[in-house]
Amino acid sequence: MDQQADSNDLVTDENELANPVIGSLDFEAAYGEPFTQTLDLDTWMLGEDLAAAFGRIEQEVADALAKEDDYRKTIRDIVFSRLRNAPGAPPNAGVYQAKRQDLERVHTGLLFNGGVEACDGISVVHDTIPLTITQIGVCLVSYNGEKGARVHRLFRRDLRSRIDDPVEEVMAVLERREKREGQGQDGDSLSNLARRGIMAYAERAILREKSTAPWRMGHGSPAPYELLTGLWSSQYDRIKVSLDLIRWYVLEHKKFVFIPSAPRQRHWLMIGNALNPLEFAIVQTLKPEIEYMIERGGYRDESGVRPAMQKFCDEVASNIVIGLYRVWDAAPPYLFYAHIDYADMAAHIAMADSLLQEHRGFMLIDLADTVCSTTFGVDSFMSSVQMAYAEAGQPFRYLVNVRPVPDREL
């Protein structure tokens, strides 16, 4: 699973909903030096003097860790006791201690007998001037083994219809390609929104329709940004597909736990960092984040999208809780999402799964990712693409233009 802030948590996307400008004061507060000093090359060290910088690195690390320990103590002494009364907090907000014997019962009663199934996806892109091929693979697994793998390929050409005037056709293609990012870049908004949204939908749909386990484990958020914005939110019938899928998890099935591998919510992770091993905290519902998205997302009333989102916020998001857990001192804390009525059990499942790979923080999702990477990764995809070029009589053209695309967890 690619460790890039991805795919899948719900926060405002700076590029699409906002355009933040970092001021000089913000820069100096973050980095401890004026922006003008950073640009002054006389303050830069010579390459051969890098060894002299080690003392500065040691000091910065020691200071940062000491300050974080102070924050951790303050959070444990003061913030933990205020979680229950914080804005947006669910009735079960607070910090809890899991018992090892309860986690062992989860191992034997659910995980090891296939009572929990997880789903994860991978996407690989072959990007050239004439054609972009996106392969999206999704795998469903349990501790008993693979439960199914599915793949879909998207073929993007900048102009599929033929124009009678060849000059006009070339100009139309040039105009379209002018708006796209460079080859191998991740800034092509249409391709990225389509890829991320389709993969996020497929992961959750397969987990809903093909899994038979009582508990479902997903990667990211149950209500990912990709399914609530962009291509999905432009029309009511599109976003309804997403909202109905998420609604099933929350209002019908309820027994789910979603875990992002690299969330952007550093403020929540800071609270999670104050947890002791085998502690978990429930901090907030998803409702405030959805309300913020509705306020900033540009949903239109006349299309029916904004009322649908508001209804989703009131009925669905208010029943999803955000929690944190930690299983080992040396392991980072992790976020999890669960139904408000099953948050305690969801936390125990996430922690029991994590105990089998303490340093990582989760096991079953990694298993799904490994199966996906093996089945639908770069190597197998590249072989298919190279064979196609060989059949077309140009076997050595665009051989290096295949790359894995990191998931985006928002």
C-alpha cells in the first residue's frame, strides 16, 4: 500500500476546493528561519561539509521529541478528559483500554475463521502521447485466503470521434492535450478523478456485494473524498450511486471498519500518539467534515446534489465515528472509521489484526494489497502492454511508460 496522503479519507482538497498561499510568517513559524534566508545561497552549506550538519540534525530531533513528549502528557492529562464533551463528539467518545484476552477472542472467533474480509485496490498507468491505459485491480481477502480478484482497464484517447477536416482534427487534439499534464505526472485532473473514484467505488462495492463475512474491513474512509466530489458530484444520478453505497454500510450492514494507511488528519494522529499500547479513542463523528465539504464543495441546489448531500450528512455521517488506536509503543497510531453502535468491536478487530504485524499497524489490508500487487501490478501489466506493441509491429516503443499510481488518502 503506497504511503501517500490518499485515497481515501475525507478532508478538503487544497488543489480543488481551496488555493492556500503560504505567507512569510507562516513559513518562518514552521521552519524557524525567514524565507529570504532560505533563498540566500550564502547560508547554504557546501556539499563536502554535510558531516558538519549532523549535530544540527541531532539537536532538531532531540528538541522535536522532547516537545512531542510534552504535548503527549498534556493530551493525556487534559484533552482525553474533554473528548466526550467536544463539538461533534458522539455519546461514546472517550479513551478505552482493550484487554489482551478480548483481542485473543477476536483472533479465534473472527479473524482466523474468516469472519472478517478486507478489500484493497491498485492502479497502474501506461501513459503515452497516443494512448493512456489505466488498469484498476481490486482484491478481496480473508485470513483463509483470497476471496476473489477483479480488474478493469480504461483506455483514454484525446479524441475518439473522427473529424472530416484533418487539420481541424489535429487542432482539436492539440487543444485537448494542451490541458493535460506531462507524461508520467499525477496532475491530470480528469484521469486522476476518474481513476481514484472508480477504484474507491470498486473496493467498497466488491466488499459489499462479494463478501460473505459478517465484518467488512476497508482501506481509507467509508466516505472517501473521491466519491463525493469531482466527476461523481457533477450530476445527481452519479452522486446518488456513491451515497447509496455508503448508506448501505452505515444504515444496513453496520459491521464495518475502515482504516486509512496515511491520513492527512495530523491533529487526530497527535491525539493518537498520546495513547498507550492497546488503548483506543473515539473522538468525533464524520458529520462536521461532511458539513465543511458541503459548505466549500460547490454543490448545486438546482441539480439536487446539495440536498442529497445534506440528507446524507444528517442521516449517515452522524452515524460514522472516527477513532484512533495504538498497539505498540514503537508503532504509529492509526485512524479507524466505524458505525457508532459497533465502534468498540470495530476497534478490537482493528487492534487484533494489528497485533499480528505490530510495526505496521494492520495486517489484513496489507494482505489484500500484496495480492493486488502480485496479480495486477506493474510486472504483469507491462507484459501485456509490451505484447500489444509487439503485435502492432513496434515492440520497442514506449517500453518504460508503465508506472504504479499511489493511492490518495484524503
